[in-house]
Amino acid sequence: MPKKNNIHDFAAALYQVTKGLEGKALSEALSEFVKLLARKNKLKKATDILACFKKYAEKQAGIIPLKVITSKPLSDKNKKGIVKVFGSKAVLNEVVDPGVIGGIIIETESIILDGSVKKQLQLLKTQLTV
């Protein structure tokens, strides 16, 4: 039985087909891709495919997306320090969440580094109740 194409397959295919294209060639490739999605009855998934394409393209370029959660906005110095640790291709998506209380949470695609006060209090509570 043939494998069904999932959004990741379409995203990777779109990346490979459009890599390095510009102008008219890019427009034509995108037009053909939309026709392919229509033939495969996947037009409803176009938004998901494009989101997956963005992540795939960033990964291919070596970009490291970081979600940085703090209780208040980071200073430029702190942002630069985080980028220095993760590399120059790190891209910060800063989220301010007062529920963090203090400290910082950094999420990558595969790792969560939780140095928040809230997490430390949870760990302390666990240790004290054991």
C-alpha cells in the first residue's frame, strides 16, 4: 500500500523544489505546488504545510528557534548573552508570563531549560513533602 503524504513530506518537497528560485521560476514552482495540493486533496492543509515548511527551512539554514519565557522583558544584554550561548543563528521568541514569578525558561525544539522561580519552588515543595 502506498504511503500517504503527510504535511512534513509536502513541506520538505516544497523546500527542495523552491530552494534557490526567485521571480518567475519561484512563482511557477509555487503554482505547480498548489496544483499538486489540489490533486491530492490537501489544500485544507496548506496553512499547516507552510508552517512546517518554515520550520524545515530554518532547520536547513541552521537557525535555532528559542522560546524564552520570563516574568518581565529581557534587557538587550540578556538577549545577547542567550544568543551567545546558543550561537549566532539562534532566534529568540520572547514571551512575558508573570506566572513565571522570576528566572527564565528557554525552550528549543528538543530541550526545555527551566530556571524559573516557580519551578524551583515546586522542586522544593516536592523535596519537603517526601
